[in-house]
Amino acid sequence: MNFYIKLIFFLSFSFNIYSQDPLDTGLEDRNTALNYAHYLNCSGAFEKKIDGKVYFFPCKNEEELQIKRMQMQVRPEVTEVWDPEPKVVIPGNSFGMAPSDAIILFDGTNLDSWIQENGEPKWSLSDGYMTVKPGSGGLYTKQSFGDCQLHIEFRTPSQIKGEGQGRGNSGVFFMQEMGVKGDVGYEVQVLDSYENRTYSNGQASSIYKQHIPLVNASKKPGEWQSYDIFFKAPLYDEKGKLLRPAYITVIHNGILVQNHVQIQGTTRYIGYPSYKLDKKKEPIMLQDHGDLISYRNIWIREL
């Protein structure tokens, strides 16, 4: 028999070992017993009368059957799964570089993958990075995303101005529907949190107003930093009932800061989080909070 039939047999046999199965109660025909004998690595079949009815069992006798069953429990093939085979993805040449299956959102040459509510992007573009143009509004991906892995690099201004939330503020918003006012997405905070105290659930790499980062991994102002974010979108039924909340993992400058935390709802500045009915996919938005935050090397993988 081919591999797939063997695999089905092994898996079902492995399960049946721990429940009431035909090898305990008997098989109704000899051919089936002989098939079992083939995979138990024994030969022949024997009969046994149970409650006045004849049943068939693999192997020459009951003693051999029990020995083979015990051997089957530790055979490595029982737990080997060969299909499906994972597809090949070629990693980037160095840390932070896009793998072969990534969608490049920004490579430093243009803003073709982005849009603003009032049209084409007004953020500045120079030297391989883009910078917020204060007052122009957030920058949205033209493409919408649900479950994803996002890599993004950012830099807060080297010239320090302000303190707390007023120093190097921006944000990466998932599922931020364009044209809808208010806090409707899920934000990973971007902030200059190097020797800059603010409320803990609002500092860099926090899930804004919900989850405090495990550590503060911020670099000095003016140095490039990175987020690697793994986002699992909320799931709703056909009537709009929430079946599964969103989850997120964040790695800040190579350090785990959010470990598969549950998002409680939209990340609001004022009020408590709650879920709205999201589409399966929505744009990602980079926030204009009035500070000159720069971004580069942005890529995403759909999961």
C-alpha cells in the first residue's frame, strides 16, 4: 500500500491502542485480519469465538499478537507525519532583511504601497527612509491585512523635544480602517522611551493602554530601531459575534517585549477597549502624532 494509506493506518492504530478497538474485540473477516498482520509485522490469522460468534485476529496466536502490539506502540513510524511538506522560504541575507515570500511595503525608493485619506502620501522621502509630515495625517497601506508578520524600522528625532508622550510619538496600527474617525485599530506604540518616563502601558512597544512591555528595549534618540510583530486578527461569526480576540507578539530590537498577549479591543486614548466588527483584513496605518518619526525597511508576510 502507498504511504498515505500506511499513515492513516498507523495513526488510527496508535489511537486505537488506547481505546476499545478491533484488535480487542476481533475482526469479522480473515482478509482484514491479514492486513493488520502485515503492519504488525507478523503473518497469518487465528480465530476466536466470542459470545458464540467467530472473530478473526492477526498473527498466528494470541501471544504473538500481544507481543506485536506492544512493539507497535514504540515504532517510530506511528508518530511520523510526512505530508504536507512545508514550502521553502529563502531567508533574507541578514537580520531584518525580507524573506522570499514577503510583501515589500517600503524599500526606501518610493511610497507606492501607501496612501493617505486625502490622496497621495505627503510624508517626506529621502536617503532611503520616509518621515512623518506633521499635520498631514496617518499613512495607510493600500493593501489590507489580517494575520501577519510585520517588520518595520523606525527612528525618533535625535534632537530631544518634549517629554513623556510628547517626545518622539507615533504608532503602528493594525486593522485601522481608513476614513473612520476615532480609535478603531490596534496600536503598537512608537515613542522615544530612552530615559523618558511615561505611563507604562503607553511607552514604546506597549499595546497602547493595554499591555506593558516586558522590558524597555529602547535605543537612544536618533538611532534606528526595529519591531518584529506577529499579529493574529480577531475572528467573528456570520452574525458579527466575536469568536476569538486578537493576539499579538512584539520583538523590539531583537528582544521579546510582548509574548502572545490578548488584545482587549481597540486601543483607545480615552475610555475602555471594546471590539467592533472588523473585516477579515484592514489596512496598517503609521500614525502622524506631530513628531518627525522616520521609517524604513518595512515588509510583511501574510500568515
